[in-house]
Amino acid sequence: MTSLHNTRVRRRHLGVAAAAAGLFATLLAAGPAAATPDPGDAPTQGQVSKGLAADTRSAVENGEIPGVDEIVHSDNINHIANIPKDALQGLNTDLAFQGEYAFAGNYDGFVIFDISNPKAPKTVSQVLCPGAQNDISVSGDLLFLSTDSSRSDNSCTSTSQPATEKSSWEGMKIFDISDKKNPKYVAAVETACGSHTHTLVPERRNVYVYVSSYSPNATFPDCQPPHDGISVIKVPRKAPEKAAVVNFPVLFPGEGPDGGGNPGGPTNPGVSKTTGCHDITVLPSKDLAAGACMGDGILFDIEDPENPKVIDRVQDNVNFAFWHSASFNQRADKVVFTDELGGGGAATCNAAVGPNRGADGIYDITGEGDKRKLVFRSYFKIDRPQADTEVCVAHNGSLIPVKGRDIMVQAWYQGGVSVWDFTNSAKPKEIAYFERGPVTLDRVTTAGSWSAYYYNGHIYSNDIAKGFDVLKLDDRRTDGAERVRLRELNVQTQPDYR
């Protein structure tokens, strides 16, 4: 058991199982759009029973969990900086990096931080541009922002409106960030089902954008089932205003109104029906991609980026409710898929839910070429107990580039930030962590780390409620990572660290 920085000890009891309108943005000095599969025994968003609230208070009093907003961490990780939310008060979301800058998404827009001194990050600019969930990435002078909510138009002054309105807009927004102090909104591309997340496949002259989107309720007029594919946008670097959808490859071909994806419940109770993908990670150096697609996990070939081709597909109808994200290891012979049980709105890190749901699934990649297969090896879930008022589930993370080992840092919402080793894909283990105590003791509240990524010697976390955190890892097992320096990092466009 990793020792703690302070006197409170979280008693471990879960265990690790084997496991076109005017473009306008405002510079500045709305609830999550996520699927909500049945969380089973997990308390969901809102007031909890008096019994659960009493249990939470008792756990705090007994030292089993930290107090409200109290920080705890293992002795091999240090919290060196925090910048609270400022003008943008929406939920903080994803992160991207370029040079000495970090780019942080927020439901109300995005923020650019100067991280040249990680101990004292500085806010460079804040851009007001509402549109959930504002998933973010950068490439050269371009910044990309996802809109997956019904907006009155594609401007940054748009208003929310019912999804059934035919005039509703949702899709990709593109900014020029050549001047970090004054980003300029330059283009927008509407996509079917909007853009919940997106992934860049960068080339010298163009950037391809894989747009992941889905609609569990099929409420958008342009998002009727089957929606078993992704939108591919081509963006000319020198003329981003010409960005356009160039293909919609169907990843789950099949007959019938629902296409060929996982049918979900009642056929597979508790499992999300596949009506698109939530997230895709590409490994351009290997022409590979891994897709987390609601009820399915896929491996596909992206040698021709406009025409990705599925190689293999897996399902887990026992423990996975919602395939959320994917990460390769350095040798590209493993993929870690996450399960967002409860859609990011439930407390799932407790004994009632157990160690195999709301967890990571580790898969080995076997075979060669088009005959490669995804083979399940184990689950990993943090075994630090969380309160029944804490939204906690496997979320966004990245590799820590250590030669010869597979080590990852990962966000777990109010479960905090976890560093874990899956070099032995059958026996993963946590080696460091950082977290805050419950936001409240009587309500299930969305908070905690949305994304936790390693970049040029530090871990950066975008906390949904508390702001931008910087952590420093001090562990001999990860010492070599500091020698790996990147000019740019979008985690879903995974670099070849070797």
C-alpha cells in the first residue's frame, strides 16, 4: 500500500481484479452531455438518502476518507500548483499542449495557460464560446473545439435550444492560435450528431479530424439511427475556412434500423447500444487507431486516413457498460479501454459496484496486419474507497514514456489522479495517486479530474470544479520519462515515444 502524505488513510477494500452563422469569439479577463447507462448499485447525481449521507460523514470522522476538499496523495507525488476557475465557470474538460502552453477546455469555452514555469502557471487568455463539451486539441496554428449540444447557430454567442429544432447547430469549431493572447475563430463545420469528442490525424498540408458522436435518444434531426460511423473532416492548414466533411465511414455495418453495433439492453442489460463512438485514439506512426464506441471496442487501420478500416472488434457484456476511451502502450501491443459506468454522473468506486465495473480493460494485441486481434487480459480499478457522494469512474489518461515499462496516469473524477503500471497486462497495479475529499457529504456531485496527462516532466490535471492542477511525480520507476520532450501533445493523437 502506497503511503500517504498526511495522516488520513483511505482503507483499501475494492482490490485490483485480474483484472456559417457569423463567427465570433469573446475574449474574457451549461450540464454534461454524456450517456447515462444504468449504473447498477451506484448512487447517481443529486441528493442521497439520509443513510448514505450519514455513512459518508462517519467515514470522514473515522479517517477512512478525507474531509470535504481535503487533499491527500502518495508520498511519491507532489501538488505544486493550482489555478482556480476564473471567468469560465462551466465544467472543465480536456487538455492539449504545445510548447510552453496548455490548452484547457471548459463547457463555456477554453483557456490558454503559460506553463513555462510549471510551479506558477499563468493565464494567457480565456475565450468565451459555450457549447458542451468543448473537447479540445491543437495542431500548429490551429485549435479545434467540439460542440455536442443544440445551439441556435455556430457562433460563440449562440444560445442553447431544444435538440428537435431543425435550425440547431452542432459540430466542430476551428480557431487560429498564432497569437495566444488573441485567438481568432476562423471556421466551423457542422457534423451529423455533432462532435462529442474528436481526434486529429495531422499531415504536413492538412489535418484530418475524426469526429466521434452519438445520440442515445436520437433526438437530433440529423442524428437518427443507425449512426454507426464517424465524420472525417479535412482541414487545409493554410486555408482552414475550407474545412469540410470528406467521408462518413461506417464502422459497424449491419442490417436493420439500428445498424450493426452492440444492441445493448434488453439483449445485453446494462450495456449501451452502439449508435456511434465516444472517443478514438490514433497512433499515426503505426497507422493504427483504437475506438471506444459505447457498446464496442475496435481496432482499425488508418493508413488511408480518409478511409479507416476496422481490423477487430470486441465486446464485454458482463462488466463494461459504456466504452469511453482508449490508449495504446508504446510497443502498440496493448490497448487500455475505459468503461464510463454511469456516464460520469454516478458514484461507482465503492464496494457495492466492485472492482470490475467502471474500470479499465487491458487488451493485448496479437497477430499481424489485418489478422490482429484484441485479447482481454485483466481489469484495473483504483482500490482507494470513495464516498457514495463522489462521482468516480475511469476517465481520460495518457502514457508516461518510460522505456521498457507500460505506465499510465489517469483521471478518475473524484477518485483523483492515479499513476499505474500495466507492464504485466494481467497484473496491473497503482504506484502513485493524488485526490481531494468529497465536494459535499449529502449530494452526488460531478467534480474531480476530467483529464490527467503527462507532458514534459509534469502531470497536468483539469479538475471539473477546482481548476487546473500541476503535479510532480518523484518515483525511480518513471525517472526516464523526463528525458522525453514533446513540441505538441494531443493525447488522442498518440506520439511514438520511442
